[in-house]
Amino acid sequence: MAPAAPKSGDVIFASVDRVNAELFTLTYGAIVRQLITDLEEVEEVNKQLDQMGYNIGVRLVDEFLAKSNVSRCVDFRETAEVIAKVGFKMFLGVTASVTNWDAEGTTCSLILEDNPLVDFVELPDTCQGLHYCNILSGVVRGALEMVSMKTEVTWLRDMLRGDDIFELQVKLLKQVPEEYPYKDDE
């Protein structure tokens, strides 16, 4: 029997349970607002959002692998494409494009033209240093770490700051060799 073909992001998105987009957006906004109130420093809010996203990404990768039937990616380039086309579609309902590869193939940009997290959002002047969607950078970083890729993920462009798109830069720092808990050959 032939192995199951990987599902596309659209097929998975159609079959996954979803919450109302407006409820999701407003709930996320309430979380960000509460963090701003509690932490007071915008940089601390950015760190907390990234850490929250990292914790989500560590767990989300299991669901992604179980529902998408995606086989092991051969390199970072293929992994970035799967995240952009399948992962973002599966969990956010949008697709991203992968561009701006460096010569070594270790740094790229994920371009989002649509971002459901920012519906109804306007940043006040007091929050200009806030990376409102920093939770997404943490999710990507956490998920990639679970598949043995240590990365640095940063926002380069943000429509909430007047840019024309959302651009998330993903830089592969190192490929971590998989460690097995015991030896099978003994």
C-alpha cells in the first residue's frame, strides 16, 4: 500500500474544528491588553508573547504532524514551505509566501498579506515598540525546535506599524541532531 499523500493546507483547514474568527481575534487582543497592563514595559510584553507562542508551538507541532500527514522535510527550505503553505493555513486560515532566501539557505522571510490576529487592532502611540503578533514568532520557533531546528524568528515588517505586509524572518541557527533515549543495538 502506498503511503498517504500529504494533505494540503486547504484540505486540512476544511476538516479542522474552528472557533469564530472574531472571537479568536478579540480574545487575543484581550490577552495582549492585559499583558500591557500587567507588565507595563512594551519589551516585556514582546518577550512574554514570544514565550507564550513558543509554548504553543512546542505542543502544536504534534497536532500538525498528526493531522497533516507531512513526511519528514529534507532541509530547511522545504520546512519553511510546509510552514507557510500548510501550517499557517491549518491553524490561521491564511497562507504565507517564502521569500528572501540568503545564499546559504539558512535565512528566509515568511510574508503574510493577511493576518487574522490584527483585525480590529490599532496600536496607540504608547505601544509603538510592541510586536503585537509576536506570539506567531514564538509559535514558529517552538515548532521548529521540536523538529530539531534551532532558529531565531523576528518581525521585519508589520502592517500595524504602517508597512504594506507582515514579514517574519526565520533564521536557522543550527540543526540539532536527534537524540534517542536508549540504544537499540544492545
